[in-house]
Amino acid sequence: MKLELTTTGIAGLLALSALAFALQQITIDSVTPFDPWQWLLQASLLWVYVWYQVWSHRLLNRPAAEQPAFATLGAANRMTVMRGWLIAATGGFVFMPPGPGVVAWLPALLYSLAAILDRVDGFVARRSHQASLLGSHLDGVFDALGLLVAPLVAVAYGKVHWLYLLVSGAYYCFHLGTRWRRWRHKPVKPLLPSKLRRTLAGFQMGMVAVVLWPPFQADITVIASIAFMLPMLAGFVVDWLVVSARLDPARSPTADILTQLGQLSRQLVLPLLRLITVALVPVAGWRSGFVPADTADWIFLLVLVAALTLIVLGLGARIGALALVMLLAWQAPTPSPGLWAHALVCCATAILLLGGGRFSLWQWDDVWVERQDGAT
């Protein structure tokens, strides 16, 4: 496996060099400044970090600690390493202004591919029966790295609020905190598996990938980033209370309170939020003075009606909420959406993250979000 890892590291550097050469040819006559060699230096340093993570933890390439190691990385781990390469290439655009022409689309393309592979590699690992400790370790490391470099690019492009970088730093602060507690010989409790935690983390990557695409307006994506950020940070706070032995979610009355809050959200808050979201759409449209003027506007309205139907009936409320947020970001009613449009984005984001709740006719999207693809 050492030969495979060495070859992978060299191939990754060669691929970055080839992409840098292509970027130079694309931007050579552009009036917009873009330095492909700065991009190559940054991306290469990140790729070295990615490769080092794989190399230094190669002995984890086994199903469990007491079982023999796999002879090769396997298809799933290769996809995970590819995801690391895509994140490194995305990180090359940090500290750089948006590139000219098609170059401005590259960060979104690279990170979107990384987000897709984040879902696919786990499916391949479970279906091929090659799930490994290495893949689990790399998945967490690359998730954190991606949520560091991609938001930095998004902040530089004005697509997310700078406060979103708190999410980027939360993972590293959390792990530094646990190490500090162990160094001080303080108790460190294990975290129980959580579908909500995994769901929120996955949505963060998807959100950043989407907002990086140039057609989506910053006036909406900045508000969406705040709405996505708050539950994620709240989750980190709760997890820290659990790890630091200040909160035991398995013990009453804490368990009872959490259960009651979950039931209240599902039974009352989320159904009410679906109705509020639908009601906010005509209010936001009226306050902005939006009137359909051409075919594109009428298509926009048809898709909007379809999204609202999914939300109000619960026929895939998450999909409807996602479509609604993307529609607003793609074609906001005014150049500067007002308070009502911002409230609409926040409500739709809450449905996207938490689901439709009670009185939903078909919650297939909830099942898809919460399941592990490829699990038997």
C-alpha cells in the first residue's frame, strides 16, 4: 500500500500543476488579475496535508482494530482521497479575488464534486464491505478541512457572512478542547451517534457548495449562511457539554427534556413553520413589488408554486424548501431583498434542516437524508 500512497501523492501534485498551467492559459489575456502560481502553491500545500493524513494513518486501513489490514486502499478510500484533492484544489482560491470568466465557476464546481463524493464514498464502502477505520478518520478530517477552506473562499467572494467562519473553527476548537481536558486529566465523555449531528454537518457542506455558484445572489446566500450556522453552532455547544461531563443526554430529566423538545418541534413547530413559509411568499412578493414580465418570470412562478405545494402538503418538504431557497437566491424579487424575504429564507432553511414534521403526506426525503446509503 505504501507504493500506492506514494504514487497517489505524486499524481495529485502533477494534476494540480496541470490545472495551474490550464488556468494560466485561460487567464493570460484577461484584464482581471489572477495568479495561477499562487493558486498552485496554496493548493499544493493543502494536498500535502491531505496526503500526510492518509499516509500517517495508513495502518487504520482495516475494518476494526483487531482485524487484519486491507491490501490496498480500496475504491471507497480512493474516492475519499479524491475528495481531499478536490478540497485542496478549492483551497487554492483562498486569499484570491474571483477569477475571470469560467475560472470564477471553478471553486463551486470543485467543492460541489467533493460534496457529492462525501455521500458516495460511504455508500461504496458499505456495499463493497470495505468500510475501514481509515475511511472514518479521513471522512471527519476532510469534512473539517472542507468547511474551513470553502467558507474562506465564500467569504472572500461575499457569498456568506464572515461569522460563518465560527463553524469552520468549531471543529478544531472542539478537538483542541478535548485534548486539553485529557492533558489536565479531566473527564472526557464519548459522544453517542446522532442522526441530527450527521445531517447538520452534511447540509453545511451542501450549502457552501451551492452558494459558491456565481448565479446565486449574495443578498440571499448571506442570510442563508446565518440560518445554517446557528443550529450547527448550537449542536457544538451541546456536544461540548456532553463531552465535558456537564450534560448527560441519557439521564433524566435531561433525556425527558430533549425528548419533549423533539416532540414539540415535530408535532407543532415544524407544521406551523410550513404554513408560515407559504404565507410569507405572497407577502414578500407584494412588499418587493414583483410582477411577472416575461416567460422566465412565469417559469419562476410555476417552479415556486410546485415548491410551495411540496412544503404545505409535506410531499417532500425538504426538497420544496431547498427549491424555494435556491429560487430566491437565483432570482430574488429585488436587488436588495427586504426583511420579509429574509424571514422567508430563514423559515425555509429550518424546514430544510429539520424536515416537515407532523401532517406530512410523504416524508421520503427525511428517510433519504437520515439513512446511510449502502447500509443493509
